[in-house]
Amino acid sequence: MQPVPIEKTLEFLHPLTYGYYPKSIQEIVKDRLPKFTADQVKMVKGSYDYVGVNQYTSYYIKDNGVTNPKPVSYQDDWHVEFKHDRDGVPIGPQAYSDWLYIVPWGMYNAVTYVKINYGDPVIILAENVSDLLKTTTLMLIGMDQPGSVTLPEGLRDTKRINYYKSYITELKRAMDDGATVIGYFAWSLLDNFEWSWVTLRGLVWFTWTLRRTCDTQRNRPTGSRTCLEGEE
């Protein structure tokens, strides 16, 4: 197995840079792939001002050994299987979400791949996140904590602090190696309803009641927000 090739997730950037889809995609998708007219190529090629990269985690891939002769989904065209481990060894520590592993070197690889293969575009890190599990309105099970903790303890989200530090370090390394990165956005500013009230991704702790109303007197900045502000 090997790390996921970035081109598997950037096939839509290829025509915006070169005017056509990657040869590997053309060979797999064949007649199902949209064709561009000369005018369309001229219109889309080089039409972006910057590239927004969402980078959370990385995986290994392996040949799945089976291809669907009548593909019905985007995943059918991958021809690979995504894996979180190699020979039983995880690719990195796991966050709360079962798909999210902490793999800082993936940030460097993703940004550097875009730089090398797509003409060194201007890049903005549009989303970068790690998550925690919230079990009640005032208690939290963190990625680096074995069980429920008090609110003051929960606000010091140590593992997410380390996540941001390690990923931003790898982003800086990519920039030092020539990547043109002009912005970085942690995701997200606030805890939100989108993730069914059980995982925490916000830089501000929101205390929700069981009626899903917000107690504005108990909303607190987490340690990871303080870290990103440069106060740690």
C-alpha cells in the first residue's frame, strides 16, 4: 500500500490548468467523461484566481483487485481501496470521527503536489480540522482524554492544539519549499448543529441545552483558538 495519490482528488483542477482531464482519468472513464470544445477549453483553462485546498487527513491505498464493468458511481472509477492502516499499524492517531486520522505530513504532500503539478498556483488552505466528542451540555470526551471531563479541562483541547501545530508546521515547510500560500482557515469558528451535536470542531466551545438553544454566557474559546492566536 501507498499514500493516496493526490491526483485522485484533483481531477477537476487538471482541466482548469491544462484544458483536459488527466490521461489516467480518460482511460478509466472513457466515453462517460465530458468532452470540451475548443471554446470551452479556452474559457476554463487558467480561469481560477487561486486554489482552495481542504486538507484534513491522509490514507493509504491498495489495489482493490476488482473493477465494476458497469460503473455506477464515482468510487467505481477509483479502482483502489482506501485504508487507515498498513499491516495493522494506523497511519496516525485517530480523532473522534472514524475517518479522521492525524497525519501532518499529508498537509505538506498535498500542498507540494499542487505546486509542482499545477503551475505553482496561489493556494488558500480553505479547511483544516480535527474533532472532539461532546457527550452532554457540560462534558466532553476528547481525543486525548479517556472519559468525561469538566468544562475547564475540556477547554484545553490538547490533542487538537497539537493537531493544528503539527499541520501548520508542515504547511510552513511547504511554503519554505516554494509553495505560494496566502491564507489558512481552521474549521470551524464555532461548534455547530451540522454534526448532530456530538462532535466538536469549533474554536469556541458552545454550551447547548437539550433543546438546542445556546447559553451565550457559557461560550468559551478553546485552547486551540488561543494557540492559533499565538498566545501559547
